[in-house]
Amino acid sequence: MRPALAQRRRGALAGLVAFGTLGALLLPNSATSATLTTPHCPPIANKPHQVPHVHYDGIQHLTYCYGPISIQPGQNFIRLNATNLFPTIPGYITRFDPELVYPSGRVPRVDMLHLHHAVWVVNGNPQFAVGEEKTISQLPRGFGWRSLPTDTWLINDMLHDLTPEPATVYVVWRIDFVPLTAPSAASIHPVHTQWMSVAGPDQQVGISSRIYPVFNALRGMGQNGRYTFPDQATGANTALVASDQSWTPDHPVTLIGTAGHLHPGGLYTDLKVTRGGRTKRLFRSHAHYYEPAGEVSWDVAMQGTPPNWRVQLQPGDNLSVHATYDTKRASWYEVMGIMPVAVYDGTGVGGDDAFSKNIPKRGVLTHGHLAENDHHGGKPSGLPNPLDLPNGPVPRGPIEIRDYQYSAGDLYGSGKARRPPTIHAGQTLTFDNQDAAPATNTFHTITSCRAPCNRSTGIAYPISNAPVRFDSAELGVNYKGYGAPASGRVTWTTPAGLRAGTYTYFCRVHPFMRGSFRVVK
């Protein structure tokens, strides 16, 4: 192992825990409820300040652990697999609480390994979804998703290893389930999930598709430091709008609940309705950042609708979703804006017309700050300041990315290899991701960050906040996964029009990777 890589691995992996497998748990809870856990599930801790359970006589608290999943070093691709981990008798799911854990039950540090996203597709339709914010879906009393043993479940997940080390994890979902035979089941009205996503075209455009519904919110987009997609999308970005961005029911329905999903930099999602030329906001799901540095990390919880939120739609009403990001501070790549909505087919379950003034607006956080987000970064790291380094030699060929190291200008390098390769204005440098070979299938980026970009790695540092913006996209080929997130190419060339100066960059996929290059007159 190269000394520089060994040093970075030690820094990136400090605090990782040993793996251990625990057996199944069967813990009777009370005469009117039961707690059941599938084999190989470790004890799973509750999220702090979590939204309360809604109790029913005969309710079951079920824990499903999907795995063990072997994570390859640096992994960042999409998987789609069938699962039989759901209730084996008919009933109603009233709560869905997702998690990602090691076999010991410990939740990975988000700056090392995180649940980029997971979507549970039931009978061909997305029913539950989560990102690293880990929103808990709790339906109000009297509502549930109907579940049958003949259902088919798929899980689309993207597990992101930000380090050069393998791992073993379980994707966990804990549900509250009311069997159809329970006396309280008769009081439950069935809902279905209406999938609402701002991006993800039916036909893939670039890396954006229905299975990876992303867009970019770049610094300077929008107005007054905020960019709302798709409202302010222009040019080629309009092709990224999803058909699921809006929905028009053909019969009366009642909306029962929703919560937004955003990435770092996201501020809020809006659910709106349009009728006869009039548009009204039905709910704004604010991103509540616990992050000390502000809206820049996964240290966030999303607001969901309150339990008394009910909205009646008429046939022909147009429901739409919109996502707003901060674009004053940094650029945000491959971001999402999603609001799955629980819908009851019909009326007669309470609520008000969509244009009533009585619809509750104040959201509810589904959990508090999560301890896996405690490593924020941005502290002195001992890396050199590239602004102080002498000019480095110009490579004879491309700058290779191999073993998570840039062959020239790497801040973890030594000697001349650490110096920023220096070119004249009008010249360019080309990067070649050797780690993208099929055997390793590891994606990397060259993404600008504000100099010196040499502080410690965490969930809030580095970010793409350089005065001059550039990004290579994820260099690699989707040998695995479903057309994303790799760009389909392994090389990238710097812009030819860069002015004189020292430019610093990092890898968005593995942020401990840092480098620089220099342009002189």
C-alpha cells in the first residue's frame, strides 16, 4: 500500500467499529402488541425525539434486516433486488422507520458510509423511500398501507462508501403492522403512495432517470441565492423534469400525509395544487439543519405533515412538487427533490378542500439530531496549503487517479508529486480514473473547492464553494447498477479558459481525496 494512501485510510477510518453478528430477537411487548425481529438483526436503537407511534390493539412492531450486504471499497452504485422481508399475513402498515447498521447494530458514521437512498417498490410502485436524513413515515390514526402476502417487493438502494475500505452492513426497516384479524383493523382506511419527484425523466438524460432522479443546483442559479427546480430550470435542464413532478387525479381523493427528501444544500420542498388557473401551496417541508455550518450536510431532519393534515382534491386538480436549494454558498451536484404523498381514494375521512384556509401548515420533525452526523470536519488536518507550494512539473500524460490518489498535485503526496502541476493560460490538464477498471469499479470526481481545501474531512467539509466552478462528473462506467451515477467516461479535461491562479479540488464521492493545479500567465 502506498504510504500516502495508508495515511489517508487511517484518517478516514478512525473510529470504525468491529463487526459482529447477533441472532434473532423475539420480545413480546404486551397483551395488545408484539415486537418481532427477523433473524440476524442486531438490536436497533430508536432515533432521538422520534415521532410517537400510533397504537392499535393487536399491533405488531416488526424489524427487518436486509443483508448482510458486502460493500466494496469506495462503492457508490445503484442496486435493485427483490426481497421477501414484509408481513406474511394480510394487514396494514402504519409506520415505516428506515436505518443502516453494521452487524453489531451500530449506525455507520455518515462521513464514512451512508444510505444515499433506498426506495421500496411494492407491486411495481414506489411505496416507501428514504435518504440519509432517515425520515420516519408515520401515518395518522385510522390510515395504513394495505399489505398482502402475495405482494412483490423490490428494494432500490444506493449505499455510498466514502472510504477505501470494505464494509458489511444491513439495510433495516422497522414497521408497525396491524394484522387484518386484529379488531382495530376495521377502523383503518387504506392509502397508497403517490410518488412525486421533481426530476427523473422517463427516458434517461445524462445520468438522470426515474431510478436516479437527479439534477444540479449550481452556485449562482436562480435568484437571490436560491434555485427552485423545476420552476427556474432553463435550457437543457428542462429535459430533466419528471413526469411524476405533477399528478392529476380523475376522481375525488384525500391527501393524508407527506414529507420531503432533499440533499445537502436543500432548503425545502413544496407541494402545490392548481385548479382553474389558481395555484396554492398545500405544504412546505422545511429542512431543519442541526449542522453547525448551516445548510451543507446530511445533519438534517425533514418536516412532515401534522397528524390532522387532510386535503381533499377534486377530479382535474393538478398536484405538483417543487424543490428549493441554496445556491449562494456552493454548488450541489446530483441532488433530488421528492415528496411521496399518502393518498386515500375518496373523501369522507375528514379534511378540507385544497383551497380552504383551514389546512394546517406547521410541519413536524420525525426525529432529532442523529449521532452518526457528529463528525463535521473543517478542522486543521496537517495537509499543506497548496497556495504555498512551489510550481510542480507538467505531467507528460494524463494525471492518473489510482488507489484514491492523484498522480500529480495530490495533497497527500510527497516531494514533487505534491506540488500543483503548473500549466500556462490556455493549456489544459487531463485526468484519467484508473480506479474505474471493472475489477474495482470505483468512481471519482475532480470538483472545485475554495482554497486551500486542506482541512479535515467530515459531513460539512469540503464543499464545492470555489470562486471558479468546475466538476468532472463521476468518472467511471456503470458496470454494475442501472445507468447511474457514473458518467460513462473515465477522463476529464480542465477548462481551457482558466485564469492565472492555484485551483484546488476534491472528490465528491470520496471527499478525503484532495488535489491542486496551477495556471500561470
